[in-house]
Amino acid sequence: MSKTIPAIRIRGFTDEWEQRKLGDIASFSKGTGYSKADLQDSGTPIILYGRLYTKYETVIGEVDTFADEKPNSVFSKGGEVIVPASGETAEDISVASVVEKEGILLGGDLNIITPLADLDSTFLALSISNGKPHNDMAKMAQGKSVVHLHNSDLAKINLSYPSYEEQRQISHHFKNLDHLITLYQRKYNSLKQVKKYMLQRMFPKQGEKVPEIRFAGFTGDWEQRKVSEITSSYSGGTPQAGNSEYYDGDIPFIRSGEIHDDHTELFITNKGMENSSAKMVSKGDILYALYGATSGEVSRSNMDGAINQAILAIIPEPNYNADFLVEWFAKEKSNIIDRYLQGGQGNLSAQIIKKIDVDLPSYEEQCKIGDYFVELNNLITLYQRKVDSLKEIKKFMLQNMFPK
């Protein structure tokens, strides 16, 4: 029986971790054959192996798929660790989750591990998904187009584990992290839904002249003006590829996939600017993506930089609010794509965008609407950053709280 320790420990614990074969400290079984064709809108909750890749985290508390019970079905008793028996890659298949509740149907192609008394289920699932057992299991997975992992393979895995109390502390730590991530993710999702709702109702619908929701004190019909009548615009270009004199300079080179970002992958030189059609934009200018997968995306630039031919820079004339126009374009994205890009294929052009009619209230009302969405966008960004930050913390801790 060998011993080891991880890089980061829960405070107060110093003893070395023990290492034993998983087959010595757990029992194994299999789920029974259900497939996607068996799923229904209601019935008995069921877990199919594919959902471990796409839906569930370490602890499965709620199940949102259902089926009618078949004879000889396998039900959870609560606390089982489940591992896919089939998957597309060896890395994917080496994941585990805990079934928290009893009475859940466990479908076929699920390996079921029932830990003995001194082994915490959540700790075991975390170890399988992130520690040395994850790498060892991946090496054992067999197959080409579809890989398989058997209980007999799992039983051979060497598991390092501390005292039961430290296991519980580790599990509690990650449960708290997951809870925080879920809370912030829900808030983020809720705010995104609020924005979607308000975009639909703070601008007039097709053929109408007033919106459903309006700030107090504003009345009267909105008017329509073409983009070319209320803005100036231009697109950029790209310096000759491979010319070392044109790249690795000090000027951020903004491409269509980077219009929402505050940094760029490429930088160009003044000579690159002088010998190409690339043009400068200032922080705050409206950037509209014309080409490819990002067609119809719009943002205010987060930096001074140069743009390529796939971006249209849009500069509002006096008495037209940039934040209002950004949200109007965002609301109209699907309509513009459907109308001008058949099947979503192809590119937009500056001429197309310039001819589009924009619904406009007074300048004061534009500013009110623009400010509202700026604040809402800032909240959405704040919660997204919270989620990203917590996920990075979790990733770091998972990499360092289990022996490799």
C-alpha cells in the first residue's frame, strides 16, 4: 500500500494519502438498456450515459429526462458513482458523477460504482474526473470509433485518498464552488433573457411606429431614416500576408471575430497601414461585422486600432446616439441575415447596411434607451466574469488538490 500527497491541502490535514486498488474499496454493477427512443415528457427520472458529457456536473441533484419503467430496471439508492461505459474518446469517457437521490433509473452503458463506508462518493467522482485515475482510465479505454470502459478496468485503478474527514472537506469545497457558479450562471442567464425581452419591446415591431415599453415622458411616433443619412461609415483592409515589415508592430489589428474583445491577436506597423486599405478606428466607434460566421455582429470598439475589410466602422452624426444604434442593430441581426444572406451564407456589404432603415425616436429618448442597455450589458458582463473567474479557480484547485 503506497502513500502520497497532493500539492494543495485542506487546512489542518497533514497525513499522507493512502493508495489502493478501487476494486478493494468499492463494488461494481451496470445499468440496464434504455435509449433516447425511450425518453418521454414524464414518468420515472432516468440518466443516460450521454448526458454525463453534455448536462451533468459532479453531483447530479435533479434529473430532467424521463421514461416508463421496464422489467429488471436498475434504480439508484443514492450515493452511487456512475461512469460512462462508452464514448467517443478515451478522455471523454474518463468522467464520473454522483447520483444524489434514490429512485433514479440508471440506463445501459453506465458503470456503477458503490463506494464502501470509508470512501466519500463525491470525492471518488472528483478523483476519477480530475486526478491520476482519470489518466489511468483513459489509457485503459478500448476501441477506435467508439471506446469502451468496463467495470473490470475500473477495479484495477489505483486510487489515492486521505482520511474520510478530509475527503468530506474536499467534497464540500467543490460543492460550494459549484453552488456559486450555478448562482452566478443563473443570474447571467436571467439578465440575458431580460435583455432579449426588452430588445423586443423597447423598439417598434415591424410596421409599427411606437414600442410597447417606453420611458415615462416620451410620446409621439418614431421615424425611419437610412443608415447612410445618420452616419458616416468605412471598411478597412489587410496588409500583405507574410511581409514582416507590415506585422508585429504597435497597432492592434481588429478582425471581425474580435469586435467584442479588448485585445487582438495580430498587430501591424505604420508601414502596413500605409501600404494597405486598413483604416483606424477609435475606442467607442461602432464596429459591424460583414463577413463569415460573425456577420451581423455589432459592438462599440474597446480600443483604438485598425480594421480589416470584414468590418464596417459606423460613426453616428450629431444627435444620433451610438449605444442606441448598437442595440438597434443587435435587435435586427436575424432580420438582416434572413433578408440579405440566403440560408445564412455569404457576406454582407457596406452598401447593404447603408440602405437599411433605422427606427428612431428623439435624441433624448435614444440616449435613455442607450444608457439603459449599457447598464444592463455591464451587469451581464459582470456576472459572466464572475462565472469565468470561479471556473478558473475550480480548474486550478482540481489540478492541485488531487495527486497526479
